[in-house]
Amino acid sequence: MIASLSAAWRRIVALVGKEFLALLKDKKSRFVLIGPPIIQLLVFGYAATFDLNHVPYALYNEDGGAVSRQLAARFAGAPVFDLISTIRRDADIRPLIDDRQARLIVHISPQFSRDLALGKPAPVQLIVDGRNSNSALIVLNYASSIVQQFNADRLQRSGMGGPPVHLEVRAWFNPNLQSRWFLIPGIAGLITLIVTMLVTALSVAREREQGTFDQLLVTPLRPVEILLGKALPGFIIGMFEATVIIALAVFWFDIPLLGSLVTLYTGLALFLLSAIGVGLMISSLAVTQQQGFLGAFLFMVPAVILSGFATPIENMPEAVQYITLIDPLRYFVVILRDVFLEGTPFHLLIPQFWPLALIGTISLSIAGWLFRHRMY
């Protein structure tokens, strides 16, 4: 019994040693094992934050009295808020929220000072950009704390029995601030990226590992034809997966799809081209499927963190914000949420379309060059 157990442990140790040798004998494998944890730690440490700093807001003070100016001064003096505009009329509110110039509109009613003087509750309206429900709730908490402190100071000075100011909150594009409306469109992009990357990143590596890559070299197929043959399955599978997820989002989760399907699928097609290009680049460099999988993982985790899927890009350090410009998921998340929640028309999303087209063109060109280089 003891001898058999000892022999079993020796075989297990030998097998573990063999696996370590297989992983560490190649320089690329060693880098993939050591590099990703360090890179991901840096990305998470700098980018993954739910804190909001320098929140842009606009002030619409219809009262103009001394008391309303005191409340406005509290917002202006708060370190988390940056005043970007002073509104003079109702028509100026919508463009600031639609164009993402302001996350918050502070609207002080015309009778604010008079109501306070008469001992009545004086309304202050907060109009919040609700596209990102998490950020909207954080902004509301910041604004509410300022108003509550204003109330406490007024009560202490006047001795009134009730709060002098109460809030009226309205969130655009997501009236009930349901996080599901914000998260599920982003999840559609996330899952599409994962599926597409795994299909393409393992394709060429699988051929090399199984020994069938050399057989492709003696076929009449040219390198560009083989590359297209590897890219099309990923495109078809990604399109199918995204369609299923979009259908579930609309019909199962009741997420409103306010925009055009043409706009949505244009963004999807460009995103798939860019993801396939990156996946084929990884697959062309990988010798084994394990290397291809780890290379895809190395790309996907930072791509998700830097996409704005969960944390606002504008809160990341400036250097990290520049890195997000080469992340295709960053643009696709904006397309998904704008089409779903806002009904944004095609021409307004061109600033998101052309970077995806550029990333797809460059990555597919590099993948094609690498593919030809590794074949000959």
C-alpha cells in the first residue's frame, strides 16, 4: 500500500515537472505567464475605480437671490464638481446632457428665496445623465450631501422644524436608474469580444499544434485566402452570438432598443473586424493553443477594464485614457449604449465607427503580414 502510494506520488510529481518544463522552456510562454499579471495589476490599480472626480455640472439659477447664490456657491466650492456652464433658459439644458458636456444640471426654482423666507420647502431640481446608472447614483449622492449640509446650516440658524430645501430628481435616458439597462448592452459587447477572440486566436495555433499547418502550405490556397478562411468563421459566430444577446436583451430583459438596427449592426460589423484582426495577430504569433489562449486573455482583460464598461474612462489617469484609444471595445460599448438607450442616429456615431474601421484595417494588415511571414 505504502509503496503504491509512493509510486503514484512520483508519477504525479513527474507529470507536474513535465508541465512546468512545457510552460517555461519557451520565452514567449514565460512572458505570457509573467507579463499578464503585472499588466493587469497596473490596469486594475489605476483604471478600476468607482470614485468620481471633477464631475462637470451646469447651474440654472432662476432665482438669483442671496440664498440661492449661497447654495450655488456650495456646489462651486465642492472639490468633486466643476462648473462648466451657467444656463439662462430651459432650451440650454438638453444639449448639455445629450452631448455629455454635463453629468448634472442644478436647477434652482424662481421662488427659491421667497419660499425659504416664508418657511416653505424650496425645490431644487437635479437633472442627471442616467446612461451610466452607477455614476448617476454617485453624482446624486454627492449633490444630496451638499443640499443636506445646506439644510442643516439653515436649520441651525433659523430653528425651523422641517428641511427648507427638498430635491426633485429626474434621470434622462434611464428614468428608473436600473443598472440592468446600463450593464446588459455592455455585456453584449463583452461576450462578443470573448467569443470572437477565442475562435480566431486559437485557429492558426491549433493547426500548428495538430500538425496540419504544413498541409495547408502545400494546398493551392494563397496566404490571403487562408487568412480569410480563418477570419470568416469568427465573423459569422460573433454576429450570431451578438444577435442572440441583443434579442435576449430586448425580449427577455425588456431593455429598450430605441435606435436603428442598421446603425447597431454597422457598429457590430466594424467591431468584429477589429476583434478578428487582433485575434489573428495573436494566433499568427502563437505556436500552441495554450499560447493562443493566454495571448487572448492578455488582451481581453485590459480591453474590458479600459472600455468604460464598468468605470468611466474620464476618471482614469490621462496616460491610461490615451491607451484606451486603441481598445475596440471602448467604441463598441458607446455604440451599444447610445443605440439602445438614446436612439442615436447613424451620423452621430461616425466618431465611433471610423476608429473601429481603422483598428480593424491595421490589425488585419498586420495579421496578414505575420501570416505570410510565418508561412515562408
